[in-house]
Amino acid sequence: MAVLKARACLSRLWLAIAVFAATASWAAAASSEYQVKAVFLFNFTQFVEWPPEAFPGPDTPFVIGVLGNDPFGPQLDEVVRGETVNKRPLVVERYRSVTEIHHCNILFIGSAEVGHLEQILPALKGRSILTVSDAGAVAGERGVMIRLVTESNRIRLRIDVGAAKAGNLTISSKLLRPAEIVGGGEG
């Protein structure tokens, strides 16, 4: 009887170790994926042009916002720490609701928020905010400017040029070249 209990206990221990290892592996993969996506968000600051009126004043910081659940954790903050965009300090802000957004230049819309795009995108209309999401195909079909799509363990870009133009944003050909262009042609 003691041998059976010991085996059962050992089996549970190995199962717990296996579950922990799988969870740690998944967390590391997710962490790595969002670290790469954080770098993408930072790099968009170099390849998108905002109109002067996108900045209320000469000292206004360049803001990367995250709407909804934050999948980046501290990684996005680490990527932008100490960086500037056209001599403006780069800051990260997090929003629970679109109504909290006062000044923002790049807005990452988390996958949990994609069901609310019908409210989010009209609330941003007329503002030069580059919208980015990694949510499913529906995001790209509904006006999100840049979708980060993971295919074969690589992150690819799908850019809605029409939505960017409607936001008075100019996307560099260097960013458009490797991307899949959707909604608005290659102009």
C-alpha cells in the first residue's frame, strides 16, 4: 500500500512539474512575442508621419497607448524608456476605456477590445491616432490601420492604407513594402 501511495505521489509530482514546465514555456513564448510587438510599436514611430496638429503643444510627448488588457506588461515601457520621437519624449499610457484617451499617437487595441470596435473607432474619428491590433481577421476588416498577424512563428503586417489616410497619417513606403496592403490600395 505504501508503495502505491508513493507511486501516486511521484506521478502527481511529475505531472505538476510537466504542467509547470509547459506553462513556463508558453509564458516565455508569449513574453517573447509581445517583446517583438513592443519593438514594432516603437518602430512605427519612425515610419509613420503625423500632422503637426496631432500634438497640442511643442512639449507634448509622443504617446503610445494600450487600450484594454495590457499583454505587454513592463516590456513596452522598457522598449521606449529614454527614447524620443522628433525631440519629443516617448511615453506609454494605458486606458481602460476609449473615453480616457485625450492625447495619443499610437493606440494598441487589445484582443479583448476588438468586440467594441464599433464604439472605439468612431470615437477616434478625426484624430490622427495610428490604430494597431493583433486581434483576429475581423480587426483588419473593420478599420484598424495596422494588424500584427502571426503566421508560421513570424509577425507580419497588414496595413489598411485607406484607414491611415482617413486619420491624416502618412505611412512610409519602407513600412508598406513588406506589408500586405488592405482596404484602400497602395496609394
